Amino acid sequence: MAQLEIKNLHAKVNEDGGEEILNGVDLVVNSGEIHALMGPNGSGKSTTAKVIAGHPAYEVTDGQVLIHLDDEEFGDEEVPEELQTWELLDLEPNERAALGVFLGFQYPAEIEGVTMVNFLRTALNAKLEEREELFEGDESEDDEDDEAGYETSPMEGAADEGEIGVAEFQQLLKEKMEQLDMDEAFAQRYLNAGFSGGEKKQNEVLQAAILEPSVAVLDEIDSGLDIDRLQDVATGINALRDEQGAGILQITHYQRILDYVEPDHVHIMLDGEVVMSGDADLSVKLEEKGYDWVREEVYGTA
Amino acid sequence: MSKQVHRTLSESQVTAISEELNEPDWLRELRLDALQSLDELEFPDVIQTPGRTWTDLSKLDFEALVDPEGALEQKERVAPEGVEVLSFAEALEAHESLVREHFGSVVDPQENYLTALQTALFTTGTVIYVPEGVEAQAATIRTTMAGQSLFNYTLIIAEQSSSVTILERQETADEGDFDERYYSGIVELVAGENSYVQYGSLQDLTENTYNYGLKRADTDTYATANWIDCNVGSRLTKTSVETVLSGEASESQIVGAFYGHDDQHFDVDARVWHENEHTTADLVTRGVIDDEARSVYEGVQDVGRDAWNTSSYQRENTLMLSDESEADASPKLIINNHDTEASHSATVGQVDAEDLFYMKSRGVDEHLAKNMLVSGFFVPVLEEIEVEELREDLNGRIQDRLAQRTA
């Protein structure tokens, strides 16, 4: 069990006089739960996701983003009590990933020359290694972690074996790809390069499945998907929760995906704050009545 | 000032080099003519941006750099079946008329100050002769300079319907204690009718070496001349890789890669002249610079008046890994025949922040993420290299550089 706790989060665009976008967001996502975060354009949903992951374009001006782990969070290695709560805002994005936070991008980057299989295995091993370092403190400071990856030829895949070897990883990747109904050939393609919008989203869910996060924040994973792809992606998201016990914070504009990924909790953002929370019925109601209704309920004006 | 070097060079020195190599009179005359012409010749053109000459060759102290008597080297030549890979002396012995016909036919010895200096002083060279109809595997040449300066000359003659891939490497030997060195290399490629040549080069000289290079092909009808030009070593490199598409329906691809660090300086040009109908050119260069390294690129596609139905493409990307590195790129397209399909582009920029954030969000730290991005950046170049040995060597050197990265 892990918990992502967002407390009174304030953030602005990271430049002089940058616009204030988050004005005190409060949210709690436990592993095993599915949360939908809804709201009109510009309400701060995507910014919330990016700030959780540590995007450099935003500056946090107040508040906290905490992850609480339990002692069995990462399997056999027991997490000592004093290392069960982390302030994510003090950490680099890759350290946040190592603690089990995953951000699925609305617009995933296209990386030429780096194959999916190479990138994902590197990421998985880097994550495991980083996690080890975070929990062991300074002892392994001199590790060659800085050199772990560039033995890796982009042409031929990895040369050095990390914790997860090539053969073991390929098996893992194959299974996860089958589950998402993805063609095996994807593994050898360059990361998102030339992928269709739908393929990119599928690939985000695939990466989450491989990296096994405690909490996955999925930013508009449903946009630009046809109905078949939407169902594949929904299957993948449900599997993250049902099979891996991940907590899901799903950011969406539309009710559509929630028909396939039923949320336990629905939150509505307006003007940089979570203004309303409820169960799955709230999203249905929102679909019917629109954001003006929310505004009226919250501010008393239309 | 620096041009003073030729004042200290004497005819007798040049004659001595020529006699040592047992050269015929015509070649000695060529050398002496080149020596005499030094007075009037200019340095090769370099890019100028407002207030700045990127590569000021006239500031180099050639007198100190060049030692006509200190030209030591080790040479390895591997000839595939059917192809002759000969030292210059051997070639003069076996094929004098062929050498005489083609030497200086693609690159005029008196084209500029540095080509003339090279013609007067070259002590080593290789002639690759691919007879008509021969289809050969990789020929390799490895030049390891061991003295203060070295002038190296390469002539490739690919006869009608022949095919060959060539791999050339330039390195520096461990021995020899010189503050600064000078390496100069000229490659002339005569691509006969319907021939196919890929010439790959990896320049990996020590970082106290000043390097001048000029490689030029001349293509006959239906010939293909492809270049892969990789620059990793040297203190300063001024190099140009060029093809004159003389023959109808001939083609050329010029692929370039460079990776500079510390205070290395690369001045890299790619040029093509479309001089006949139905010719095709594709120029692709990718470079990375780190630390205080500088790079300047100039690409020229010149479409001549008679070059009907030309296809010509050029793209260049320079990736800067540090704030202190500096780069400039200038793609030029000159069209004198409207029946042309052409494109040209160049970009200079840093690692994309969104790409970096994406990779970091998956658990990869910044250092490793940048290294993966750089490795990936060179993949389009690596994919063009047909000789596996060159591909592995270049990739190996890239990985070595990445392993040295501190920031």
C-alpha cells in the first residue's frame, strides 16, 4: 500500500511574473484506487500531473507532494519506517519514479534512435538502481550508476546486463505487449517516433505496466483514441490496478473512458483547485450538467 | 605572417622528397610548381558571421607546425580480392600512366594554399585501383602519424561498372613528444561510368593536431560516390567533403558526423555541384559539441544551368551539450536550373527539455538520459555506414566520449 498525498499545492509558471496555475490543490490517492480528475481547459489538471512528476517548467510556491510507502512496498526488501514518507518536491523526476510515481504523458516525446526495448530496459534497471540508492543512503554513492547505460549501443541493444537481463526483459515485454494487444514489432521501433496518437497512448500504458508504479498519473490518456484502442488502453489501466495494485489518477475531459475504467472517486478542478469530489456518479452528473453547474454549486454564480 | 612557411621551404627540400620516392619528372615538376605558387594562393574559404571569422587559418603558425623532414608514419593497407591498394611508389611503378592521368584531376594542386603545400610536401599516399567490372568488399587504410607533420594523399580510381567500399582511419602514434602537430590529407575519387564507391573516413588524431582535409569525387555517367566523414579527434579541423556530379544520372550522398569536446574546433563543409541532367545528391550531417568546443558547418548544393531534373537534399543538425559550446551552420542552395527538387535545412540547439523530462520521469537520470539521446542522435548516421568496422569504430568513439562526460 502506498499513498500519494497532495497538500495545498500552489504552483506557477517558472519564469519572472509567471502565471499562478495551482492555488491550493488537495488530493489523496491510495494504491488500488482509481481516481478521475476532471475539469475544463486551463483548470490546472495537467499542471498538477506535471508538478507531481517534477516538470521544470513549473515552480512550486507552497504546499507538499508526499508519497507514503509501507514496509512491504517493494517486495522482499523491507522499507524502514523512517524512509516510508518522502517529500517528492525535493527530489529529481527520476528519483520520484524510483519511489513508484509514474506520469503518463498527454503528448509523449518522440525519441529518435533509441529503441523501445532498449529504453524500457534501461529505465527499469535505472529505477531499481536508483531505488536501492535512495534506501541505502550514501553507502553506494560511488556506484558506477553513471556508467550503467552507455555501454548500450543504440544499434544493437544493451551490452551490459543490469539487474534485469536482456532475455528476462524481453520475456516481460512480450507478455505485457500481448496483454495490451500491441504488435511485437513495436519493441524494435524508436521510442514513439512516427507512432500514431493511439499507439503513443498505448505505449504509455505499456511503460507503466513494465515499471510497476505504486501510483500512476495518466494525463489525458484517452484523448485521440478510437474505440478499439480506447478499450485496449482501458484494459491496460484496469490491469495496473487489479494485477499490480497501482493507484490511478486519471486526468480526463470526458466521461467516455470512465465507462471502461470505473473510478472509485471523481474530483473536479476549477481555477487551480479541487472544488468538488464524489463517487462515479459525479462524472455522470457532470456530463449531463456541464461545468457551469459546478461553478454555480461552488461559487453560487453561473 | 604564417604564410612565411614557404619562405623556409626550399626547392631542394621538395626535390629531395621527390628523389627519395624515386618519382618521375612530371610529378617532381608538379611539386615544384605547387611550391612556387604558394606565394599567390589564398587559404580555403571559411564561414564569416558578423564580427567573427570562425576558423582563421591565417593565424596558424605553419612554420612551427610543418617539418618537411619529420614525416613519420605507420601504414596498414588491406586489399580485397580484385582491388589494388598500393603505396604511391608502388602505384607509380605499376600504373604510372593511370596515376599521371588522374593525379590532380579532381583537386587542383594549386586550388588553395593548403592543397599546394600538401602537393609540394606529401611523403605518403595510397592509390586504390578498382579495375573494370570488379565488385569488391572493403578496402582499408590506416594511417598512424608518428612525426611532427604528415601530408597524406589518396587517389581512388574506380573503373566502369566497378564497386568498392573503402575505410580510411587517421590516428596518432603514442610515441613522439610534440606540442603541436599538423596533418593534411587530400582524397581524389574518380568514379567511372556506372561505378559505385562508398568512402568512409574516421579522423581520430590526438587533440594537439591541426588537421586539414579535402575529399572530392568526380562522377561519370550513372556513377555513385558516397562519403561518410567522421571527425572525432584533432585540436582544429578544417575539412570539406565534395562531389562534382559531372555525369548524367550520377549520384552522391555525403554523410557527416562529428563529436567535439574540450576546446576542439571543427569547421566542416559538405558541397555538391550538379553539372548534368538527372543527378541526385543527399547531404546529411550530425554533430555534437560539448564543453567549450566550437563547430561551424557549411553545406552547398550548387545546381548548374544544364542540370535538368535535379534532386538535391541537405540537412544538418548540431546538438550542443554545454552552455559554453558554440556552433554555427549555414546551408546554401544555389539554383541555376528551375527543373530542380531541392530542400535544405540546418538546426543548432540544445537537448530538448521535454525529451529529457520524459526520460527522467521513467526513472533514467539526467546524465544517462542525455547519453541515450546523443547515442540516438547519431543513429541516422550510423545506419548509413556500410562497412561494419567503421560503424563499430565510430560508435565506440561516441561511447568513449560519452563515458568521459562529466556534466
